[in-house]
Amino acid sequence: MLPPSRSVDDLAYRVAAEWDSVAHMQLINGIEAAFDLMLDTGEVLDLSSFQKARDILSARGVNLAP
């Protein structure tokens, strides 16, 4: 778990030590639970940064403030 003061904007899957495959699946699970949706395989594979997560959710009609 990241400390609340840690900015997530620069995190990227498999680039940041904090975002490994386990953290990736935890993030996917959290997104699906929080927004009551199920990401498809392409979206799971494409979700490589927090900006990309925002883009995927935006395409599904979820409005997130940056």
C-alpha cells in the first residue's frame, strides 16, 4: 500500500517497484469493485498507468477529476 502522500501520477506498471503484477491485479479488483464494472482482457492488459486507467474509465462513462 502506498502512503497517502505518494503521488500516483508517475507510477507505471512494471516500471515502479510499487506496481508489480500482484499490485496490478489488486488495482483491477479495486477499480471493478469501486465502479461496479468488469474490465475486459484488453483493458486489463492496456492499463499501464494511472492516466491510462482514467482514460479507460472515461471511455466507459466514468467521470474522474484529475
